[in-house]
Amino acid sequence: MKVFLILWIMPIILLGSWYGLSYYDINFGYRILTRDLHDLVFRIYGNILGIPPETIPALVLKAIVLDTFLVVGFIVIKRRRKQIWAAIRKMLGWTEGGQETLQASGPADSEFSRGS
């Protein structure tokens, strides 16, 4: 689980750090953090996707939010799967021994078990 979370959060941290530093042109002398390269990257992505470059950061943010909901949902499901399955069984009327309850409730079953 730790590896999964690390592999999920690291690209988000790297992308967010690059975006924030390059957007405000805080480059520390590195060309990759300049505003010129920032604009060039989004222009290239905009041309590839056929959309205005200004809309890409909002789309990326929406994707990150969706991924976050999916990851949190996965964690909740993984940690509470027994409770979730118990609630589903209860909701659908299933029991632990579904076959046994059907056999015990039938009137014909008791006649055959007497050995007549």
C-alpha cells in the first residue's frame, strides 16, 4: 500500500512543484523552471490536443482530483471490504449459508429425509 501511495503521489508533487515554480518564474537558474519553457510546454500540448493551452491546467487539476477520489475510494474499499460485503449480503437478503437455508425451509425436503 505504501508503494502504491508513493507511486501515486510523487508525480503529482513533481508536476505541481514544476507548475508552481515555472508559472511564477522562480527558476533558481534552471531553464526547466522558466516561464518561457512553461508557456512552450503548454503550447505544444495544446497543439497536440487541439485545444487552447490555457485550458490544460484546469483539465490536469480535474484529472488529479478524480484520481484522488479513486485512490481514496480504493483505500476505503480495501480496508472495509468485510463490512461492505456484509452490508451487501444483508441488503440483498443473502446469508452465509445460502444453500442450507433454502433446503431447510422446503416442505418436501423433510419428507425425503425420513427415509419413507
